[in-house]
Amino acid sequence: MFRLATCDFRGLRVLLVESDYHTARAVSSSISAGGAIIVGISASVEGALQIVGTIPVDVVFLHVRYASAPLPLARVFEPFGAQVAFRSGFDDWFDADEEMLDDVRLRQTD
């Protein structure tokens, strides 16, 4: 169902926003396999905002369902120095519209 990370996340402090417990565990394991430091998991954007206000975060991983939220979420986390990456648990058939996604620049591994 989930694939291990194909990006080099070494040293990045990551906050994962995911409301499903099992998905959060699987995604955090995948991101950790890429070398990230999971600094927190929040079930909501509101909870994530509380976390980034108290500890340093480099990247906030949000489910793609938040990409169409009324607030431009990438901008909401900007004052905290955190970039936003949208992710999904959808199979390969899902083709996200690039305009709805903000992408974080990561080092691609071979």
C-alpha cells in the first residue's frame, strides 16, 4: 500500500498532518526511512499551527485534501519558517492538478 520514501529527507524536521492513525504511522515510517526527523504528528491544521509555534519545523506534510482549503496553507506556515508539501495516499491513478499543489524542494535520490 505505502512505498518507502524515494527522496533524501536527511536532517529535515518534519511535521505530519494526518487524521488517520494507521496512515500517520505508515507515512511517518516512510518519511523517516528517507532520513527525516519526525518532530510531531497532528490530526488537524489547527494542532499543527500550535506545534510549529513551539518547536522548529522545516517541512509540514499535509494530505492533498487540504490543498483546496480556503486558506493558502503554504502561506500560513511561512512565518514559522516551514515549507509545505502536499502528499496523498492515493494510488498511481490519482493525478493532482499542479496548480493546487505547493511543492517543497527536496533532494532526489538515485
